[in-house]
Amino acid sequence: MRNTRRTFIKQSALAGAGLFVAPNVFSFRGSPNNKVIVGVMGTNSRGLALARMFAKNPDVEVACICDVDRTVVEKTIAEVQKVTNKKPKGTHDIRRMLEMPELDAIVIAAPDHWHAPAAIMSVRAGKHVYLEKPASHSPAEGEMLVQAANKYNKLVQLGTQRRSFPVIAEGMQALHEGVIGKVYFARGWYANNRQSIGKGQVVPVPSHLDYELWQGPAPRRPYKDNLIHYNWHWFWNWGTGEALNNGTHEIDLMRWGMRVDFPIKVVSAGGRYAFNDDWETPDTQTITLEFPNNTSMTWEGRSCNDFKEWGSGRGVVFYGEKGTMLTTGGDEYKIFELGTGKLIKEGKPSSQIKDETNTMGMGEVLDGMHITNFVKAVQGRERLTAPIEEGHKSTLLPQLGNIAWRSGTTLYCDPSNGHIVNNPAAAKLWSREYEPGWEVVV
């Protein structure tokens, strides 16, 4: 009997996600009503949206809010209380939150330099983790996080939401079944219209902010007035640039569609072109990766020029022997015939499910699918669609692009694990320096 669309999509999502943590492996305590009890770390922007979305999930109780900014904690607690009529606890210190025995899982949306350290601390404390991308600040951290998740037998889901989009999963399955023949090249892009961050001045730390704890594992730098809450993305000490801030999504999708893991060669070009200010990472960048199966992919980031391609500021095009597949960032795809360019197949949701809620993502409905998958995996009812083993690989590829750019060299890599070979200058960037006393321990 032919599978229903719903069954097909679900199976496609599971088949396309790569390595899984099998359900029912983990004991799930939960609340008396079987809810997953979560704490949320880093709730100023994306984290606030995640706190709301987790709170709206009927299988979740948001029990604690953690942020180093006291005003952010208060705001998030109030927002969660609006949704649930129940006031969560608040703290500024992740270590205090991890001491709460009732928590089943930690949601992490803090700055990038905190991602892997906080996730590793969480699994060591016996908590599952929903982690915003990127998975880590450095490749070494990503490897340690995979090791920790396995060592402590905990689920870690990366926030690469498209892994849970049903129509995207259908499209990836079609690629794997040869709808456009062998896929030998893919191109992803992201465009925005970010403004200058100016020249920051060293000023006193606001009284409501624990800047020492905000820096956490990162080597100490003076507080400047153009750093927090968002511009840290563009400083290497804390951020990872646009390549990981957004490129992780496109690169993850390209990896999924092409079924590739680690590259053999990486090159990157670009710079800080648009403004003369404190911004350190490239605002314009290309990353090209070649793989051992005679395929390649390119990602292009334009932080300060939002010209749309195919009507979208982001997307991926897959090029194959028999045709081309396009997806422009949402839960949809189009397939075009080779030679004629004729649209021969289109996948789109049965109804318009993208909403206009400001989640800094794809909207609460689509993003909520990824959250629901995580929650059900914790309960033992589903498998993760974006387990950390896959998330690490999709984070590593743009990290290698950044290392190529920062070192000014072409990288040659071991295709079994992505490690850089015969390039001591680039290999120094495989790991990062930590503030003494904050070293990451698995």
C-alpha cells in the first residue's frame, strides 16, 4: 500500500538526518504530568523567542530562565508567565540552574563562545540539550561536545530547524532517490543589510549586566559600548561571523542533500568591505569546499548588501546531472529540467504555515516542529532530526572556511574527520584560548 504523504515525510526526515540517538535509550523522569522540564540560557533575543515557543508546547514546562542581564531575566520570566500563568525561577548563572534536579533539559541561546561549554556542562549535569547553532566556537569544542553527549548518554539537538521541515525532508529524499541525477555541486547564499557598528568606546559595565559571567570561557576583553547584545557576533573572541551565524543553515542543508561529511579542500575569500569600524569578521565572504566523492559546494555571505536571489535573501541550489533543485529558505522546493529550465516538480506546504511572529527564525509553526521533535525525543517517542553528530559536521565546514580566511591559506583536510593537514598556521585555529579557570572539560 502506498504511504500517505504524512508517513512519507516523517520517514524522509528520519532517513535524511544521518546519525540518530535511538528513542527509549534514555530514562525520562519528567513532571507528574509527563512534561519535559526545561531551563533556558541566554534569552535576550532568539532565546526569548525560544522560551516562548517551548512554553507554548503542551509537553513542556519552562521552569527556569538564566541570563547574565538582570533586565532580560525579568522580561523573559514575564513573557513565559503570560503564556503559562506560571512564573519560572530566574538566575544569572548557568551553574546555579544546572543544580536544579527537576530540570530534564537546557535550552542554550547564549553567545557563540558559550555554546559548547554550556552544553558540555549541561550533559555532565545530567541534562539533555537544545542548542542554537553554531554547535561550537571552534572545531575542537565541537569534537568535545560530541564526545560529551556520548559519554554522558544525553541528547543534544542543534537548532538547524530545516532538518524538521516536512517538505524539505521530502525534497532531500527526492534528491537521494536521484530526481536530478547525481548532485555534484550546490550553492548557498545569505544576504542582509547590516549597518556599521562604529568605533566602540570603553565604558563602565551597566549595573544590570554581569559582564564577567557574560565573557565566561572567553579571554577577557574590556567592555565597549558597541558589543552587547548583538555585535559580539563580529568579534573573533566571542563570535564566529556570518558564516556560522547564518551560513550554518545553508551548509547543513547542502550537506544533507549531497550526503557528504568532511571535505578534502577548503578555500575562502572576502573581507570587511562595507564600513570602516570595529567589525573583525568578513561582511562579504565565499567558502568553497571540495569532497572526496568528486563534488563541491559554495556558500556566499553578504552581510551588508541584501539583494535577493530567486526573490529571497537566503537559499540553496542543487545542481545535478539531470536537473536543478532550488529552495529559498522556507519549507519548499522546486525542481527544474536540465536544458529547458522548465519547472517539473514543486513541493510546498499544504497550507501557508510561515507566520509573522518575530522569532528571528522561520516563525513559530516551522520552528516549533524542531522543538517538538526534541521534546518527543527526550520523552522517547521520536528520534532527533538534528543530533549533535550531524550538527558538529555542519558547524565544522564554515569553521574551516573561517580558518582558511583567517590564515590566508588553502586548507587540505583529512576526509575521515575534517582535520587540517600539513598547515601549522591554520591548525593553530583548530582550538581556542580560554580564560584561566574556564577550560572546557568533558
